[in-house]
Amino acid sequence: MAPRKTERILNLTICLLVSGRYLPKSRIREAVEGYHDLSDAAFERTFERDKDELRALGVPIEVGSFDPMFDDEPGYRILPSEFELPAIDLDAEEASVVGVAARVWQHASMAESTMSAIAKLRAAGVEPDASQLASLEPSVSATEPAFEPLWHAVLDRTRVSFTYREGATRTLEPWGITSSKGRWYVIGRDTDRDATRMFKLSRITDLPKRISRPGAFAVPEDLDLRSLARSLAPKEPTAEAIVAILPGKAPTLRRRGELTTSSVALPVGFEVVKVGYSDLWTMAEEVTRYAADVIVLDPPEMRDAVITTLERVAATTEPELVS
């Protein structure tokens, strides 16, 4: 997406988010940079395309009457309550990334465009709610290089491949992009696992690559991106596991946990970490991926689940005996 187009769509989102009420197209045209120099016909076409792209990305644009006395001209708005996911706790590392994004938001060129849009809304008699801008901070964050290629993939219905977390390659049919408290997520069908998945963009370690032609897949007709994102959001931990980890290994477990102690005798070099989890078997599968780098100390049912998972892996990879 060209920089000017990206900025125009971002300015449109800002305008509809902070207005607090339905805005007619005439006021939107005055307030949003990128619409000013267009002819009437070009503005109509561009505005409709921009709305379609925002909706394709999961941004809920409402249509209604901007004037309660007259209902002949429709207006548009974005409700903050529909734009954001529920709060998700940040650990120290993630909070620092959001802090960087917030500082990037203060970049002079973006701040100038934002203040210009707000000033024009006020001149048109609309008092904007600037506090809603916080939910857009990640839109200009330099820490999310995966955003733009995924944006294009969503619009073009193109499959992408990328490296996630500890080096796993994932292939995705992206249905939409959504945000929550300064973090961006992409949702779609993970073709390797044939399942719906949500990925945090900050955990994508390379630039997503297109691996298909445009139009390679169809998005479910009944897709409700916001509801789906809520259902896929990580659940709050309901139990704790005590594990021993080799230094420099299992970084995801380390980030989620905290150092503790144990009376169990361990091999030299292992550190004891307490980690919360919500599902026994999901946690067991995660521990299994680290093989001998992680040892489960407690609870016993977690040890049993890891042993069972390892036995299943061994059964599927055991070479056939040659007679």
C-alpha cells in the first residue's frame, strides 16, 4: 500500500473514532487529508474503497443519521467499544514495546496530520474525543514490520508464510487484522494445522511472504472478526506448574514465569521457574517442544501429560524394523 494511501486510511479511522457521533461525507471530506484535492466523483470512489478496506481489516464502521432531526443523509462513525478487544495483561517486555509504539505515535509528521484532522472537526462543530487515539498507536509503530505485508494479504486474499516465535514456519490464509491495547493480531486459517489461529505480529520474526496468487481462498461469509478474536485470546491462568529450565532455553516459558526454588535435586545448570497455565494438555505440548531443556517438577498430572505426549511423538517417529 502506498504511503499516502496508508496515511489517508489512518486519518479516516482517526476521524471516525474521535468524532463521537455520526459524520456525513461532507464533513469527512473536509477533515481527512487525502480527500481535499479530489473531484466529487473521485472522492466518492475513494471513500467507498477506503471503507471497504477498513471493514475487510475488521474495523467496524457504523452507518446512521448524523442529525436526529433529519435522516436523509447518512453519517459514519467507529464505536471505541467495538474497535478494541478486552484488556489483556502485558508482561514487562511487551509493555516496553507498547511504550515504544506510543513514543512513535508522537512523531512530528503523524502528530501534525492528526492535529489537523481534529482542528477541522472542531471547526465543523464536532468536539472530538482525542482519548480514543490511544487505540491507534500501533498503526504507526515501527516495531511491527509484518503489518503492511499482512494488510495486503488480507485485502488480496493471498496465502502467506512467516516464521513465528521459536523458529516455526507457519502458513496462513489471513482473514483480518485486529488490535488490542497497543498490539496487532492477524487471524485466519493455519493451513499446516487446518485450524483457525490468531498470531501476534510482534512475535513474527521475519517479513511474511506471499505464496499464492490473489484470490486463493475465501473468507467465511459469517465471519465476525471481533468475536472470533475474543474467543481466541489467551485465557487467564488457572493453575501453576513448576519447571526446571536450562539457561538460555525456553524463552516463552521464561517470559511468562518467575524464578522460584525447589527441594528437588536437579542436574547442574537448571533454574526453577513457576509458570501459570489454563489448559493442562496445551501446556504439556508446549513443554514437550523443548525436549530435554525443560523438566516438569510439579504438579504430577503435568508430568504425566508430558510423558504421554512424548510417548505419542515417539510412536509416530519410531522407524520400522527391517525383517
